Amino acid sequence: MESPYLPPSSTPPPMPLHTPSGIEPGVVKAFGVIHLIFAGLGFLMGTWSFVSIFLTGMFLNPKTPGYAAQIKMQEDLRWITVMSGVFTLGLAILLLISGLKLVRSQPAGIPWSNRYAWASITTKVISGVVTALWVIPLTRQMMAETMGGSGLPSGAEKGMVSAMGSMMVVSSVITPIASCIYPALALYFLNRRDVKEWAAARLSGGV
């Protein structure tokens, strides 16, 4: 029973629907850290793309059936390897810049992250088109030439080439879609209302 000397309790204020603008949303630093991790991986993978150009054929056995076809395919796809390396290093740079700014609670990290996200999605679309138009046909040709010297019955050769070709087509569709998940998440979470209000408050000197 409440004391008669105390005023009646008032209805508690409603809970805010989003983070107050003066408090940094947790996703800011979370994505900053993840950006930096992916940036490090990107620099490694991008560097390897260029290094691998000079290692063409080093890990292939000249006695393997289709050796010449595999070497030719790698040479034909060299420009794609260079393109992939440039894309990967460029995205790594954007991730590094945005990640450093986000972990330091700098609002500028948000537009940099958006630049990364849109650039990442664009490069994935380009890579998917290149894979469909060049990589898959050249790989199918290489597999056909390789299987031709394997000694397998012709029916088995065609079946294996067809199965592997189908797997490549499915992979060429699934891989770009899956690789767009992270940049899409970054676009969504770093452009929510609470993040925008926090960034505006920081830029105006309110916090």
C-alpha cells in the first residue's frame, strides 16, 4: 500500500524505439572491426592474385592429361585474374578507410562504408557477367580437352564434362549472390535512423 504522504505514482515514460542520438550504436564499432578484418583478408587475396600470375603452371604436372589445355586456359584468363586482383585490393582499401574511421567513432566512416558496399556489389555483378561469358566457356573447353586424354569411354567423358559444367553454372550464380550479403548488411545497419542521428549529433558537436 502506498504511503498517503507520497504523491501517486505516475505512468512510466515509454521506452525509446531507437538509440538516443547521443549514444553510439553498437553496430558502428562492430562493423568497423569486421571491416578491418575483411580488409586484411582482401589485401592478402588481392596480392595473391598478382603473385599467382607468375606461378602459372608451377603446380601442374606436364605429364598430366590436358596439361597444355590447362596452361592455355590460365593464360587466356590472365586478364580476369588481374581484374579480380584490382577489384579485391580496391575494396580492401575502402574497407580499411571506413573501418578505421568507424572504430574511432568518426561519422565519416559511414559514407566510406557505403562507398565500399556499392562498389562491392557492382564488382560482384561485373565478375558474375565475366564468369558467365568467359570463365565457364573456357573451363568447359579445357575440361573437354583434358578428359579427351584421360582414357575414359566417350560417354563417361561427356557426362563428367556436363556435370562439372552444370556445377560451375550453379556456382557462378550462387557465389556473387552470397558475396553480396555482407555489403548489403553494412548498407542496412549503418544507414538506420539511430546511426544517422548519432552521426548528425557528432558532426554538430552535440556529443
